[in-house]
Amino acid sequence: MNKPLISILLPIYNAEAFLEKTLSSLTSQTFTNFELIVINDGSTDGSLKIVEEIAKTDSRIFIYNQPNSGLIETLNRGLKLANCELIARADADDIYHPERLELQYRRMNERPEIVLLGARTVKIDSKGRTLYQEFQPTIKTDILDSLAGGFGVIPHPVAMYRKSAVIQAGGYSPKAKYCEDVDLWIRLSEIGEIANLNEHLVYYRVHSESICSVHWKEQRENIKKIATKWQKSRNKEVSENSIWNRPPQNAVDLALFRAGQASQQGYHQSAIRQSLLAIKESPKNIRAIKTLIRCGLNAINPRFPSAKTS
């Protein structure tokens, strides 16, 4: 095996439900010269067994076991374990486009001033069905405007960064619980260029156990502190268009938002499923009923985008 050029950093904790598909998408990348560092953060389910079985047939996988320490400490340990200058983050419930590493490696080689590089995402549900695509900004000025409002527009699970720059920035901060990515991206933006690729390179799974679903309140509070402090240090006004100023979405609002996005993008099956989910949560909700009717019409009306498989 050649000396690896990329270290993939994959923390896992009780991830058996989705882990096998995640590992399959990583080990089948078109760019093959990497090490995959899997840090098992004290899992009590079958996660470790899944990784061990796959590692038997793939020498690129390195397993590190530790008592449960939390994500931030785990990520900082991963930085120490990584043997490569380029580190690609991955999450144990997402699925990766086969060319993810190849495209990011190429851009990082072409642009040595870039210290952090993400990509756009496709949101999927717990069953792996497409919800809708996201179109994150790709240039630094637009990314900074979004970070100022606390929006994590460089998705953590598809980030690639330079190890030396992250160490220079101080690594992941224990004070940034549930928003360690936004905090680190802000600090990296002061060291070098940050960007996103135009391509959609991760199928980003949303489900009831994800951090954004379980810890949204503490996440918003911490993001507000970090982004506000950063804006003041740059002598800039705190953004009114911020994540902490937005009302939290309940299950109905979230399903209807996803239905609208899916319908606009031609994912009609997804739009109908999300509309029905909203009605299930609130059977008499007029907005949900109207959304279902509109999404159904969009699916059969040839004036709208043709339905995509999802």
C-alpha cells in the first residue's frame, strides 16, 4: 500500500443502524489512497463488530477504541492520530458520493491557500430516501455572511481541511458543544481561504437522533455566543438574519418545509411523503392539507419539473 494522502476521520457512537452503508460509500471511493481512522467512542451496540468485520478485508481501516468521551474530544484525538496533512471528516450515518475524495483532493492541490473545503448536500431521511438538495454558498464572502448568522454552511460531514491549519487554529474547542464545526470554521477563515465545491457530495441523513434534532436549543445558544463574539471582534454588527432569531420548527413546520423544497426540485414522491407526515402530526392543519394537494398537482402537471426517483 502506498503512503496515504488523505486521513478520513470517522467517529462512531452507537451507529449500527447506518454504519455499514457509510463505510461502504467510503471504502468504494474512486480516490483509493487514504487511511480510514474509525474512533469508537464507547459504543454499546454492534458498531464495533461491523467495523471489525469490514476491516478484515480492507487494510486502510484503522480502529481506535476509547471510553465514551464525546464528539469534541474524539475529534481532537483523531487529529493526533491522522498521519496525513489532508483530513476528510465523515459521519457514521451519512452516505458519500463515490468521487467525494477525488474532487476535494484535486481542488485542495490546485489551491494550496484553501484550508477548508466543503461541498453541497442532498438531505435524505432515515430510510435513505431523498428529501431535497441544498445549495450551500461556494465563495468565502458568502460563506462568511452565513457563518456570521450561525449557519453551518460548510457541512461538517463533508469537510476536508489541512491538519496544520486546524492545529494552528487550536483544534476543536470544548466550549463549542454541538456547534464545534461553526466555531472552528470561523477560526480557520482567519488563517486562509474557505470554500465549498459546487457538487453535491454527501447524502446527509436527518433523523430523530441527530444532534440538530436532540440538542437544538443548546446548539443555538452556543452558536449565538460564538458568532456574536466574532462579529464584535471584526467591528461588525451582529447579523439579524441569524439562526438564533428564527423560531424553532415543530414537526409539522419541518415536514412542510421539506415538502416545499422537494416539490420545487422535482422530488415529488418525497414532497407527498412529507405532506402526509405533516397531516399525520396535525390532521386538521389546513396548511398541511393544501400543501399535499399542491404537491400532488405538481407531481402530475407536466408544467412542473419531471419527477425524480427518490
